[in-house]
Amino acid sequence: MTLIIGVRCKDGCLVISDYRNRIDTNGIITYEDNFEKTMMHNNYIIYNHGYNRIEDKDWKIRDKDLTPDSNNPIYQQILNEMKNKSDKGAFYVFINKDELHEVSIIVGQGVSYKNHLSDNTIISGTGGKYVDSKLLINLQGQKCKKVKDKLKKTFNNAYDLMKFMSINKDEFSQKSCIKHLLAE
């Protein structure tokens, strides 16, 4: 239940994310639009989708422990936690002007790392299937200020398409947040 789009630009990076949070209470599923999925730490914008807990608390509390290294022991800890949870996958993306890394944690497959260095855009979450990436082409040569409107429009278009096409109209929320990180 997520849509997050990250883009690297000439002078930094931007990430737009929705706020949808799925809550499973004894098998009863509800949704709230109150969950921040991004944060800034160690010269990265970091975001998570999928399982969003560490030690049954919001993942952002452990931000100092997160690194773009699949050998980091915290990811094995998350993998062990997920074995008893309904969510069986967690993804952490680290993005700045020069780097784009993703750590995937999937029950039954383990922990893996992908360097997206050659990419300037990453689309994450189930809402990604509604994204028309035409507005996201060649952004690496543009400044964040100019890209921000294109990013917001791409997100809003995806939301409108989801509402029009999807049986499940709760895949991600219309409420969004844009974070930017300018290069030093």
C-alpha cells in the first residue's frame, strides 16, 4: 500500500511518498493516512516500504543503524521478525545526488542489495504500476526546484489512475510528502 518515487537531479534529489498505513488488528485490516515513510540521515533520504517495523516499533527510530549494506546485522534482525508477521517483505532505499541503493529483505529469499547507480529514478511500492514515467525522463540535468512540480504531477496522475482503474482504491493515499536533499 505504497507509492514512493525518488529522483536524482543536477543539484540533489527528491522523494515523494504517500502516507498510507495498513493496520492489521487480529485479522481486521484498516488504513490510515498518517505514516511518514521517508527521513533524512547521513547525507541520504532514506525510505521504507513493505514491513515498516524494527523490534515492533517504527523503523525510523533505528535510523542510525540503517546503512546501504546488505551485511548489516539489522537486516537479518528484520528478516527474523517478519517470519511471524503478515508482511513478508521490507525494502530500504538510500538516495542522494550521487547514489541510489536498495536493500531488500524478503522472507524465504533473505537479504539482498542492489546498486541503482545507473538509474536516476526509482519507483517503489504497489502503486508503481499506475505511474506514467514520461514526466520523469532526463531529470538528472535539471535542478530540484524545477523537478518538484513534475514529481508532484506524476504522483497525482498515478493517484487519479488508481482511483479510475483499481478495484482496491486503497493502494496508496492522495496525501503526499516531498523531501529534497541538496548536494553540498
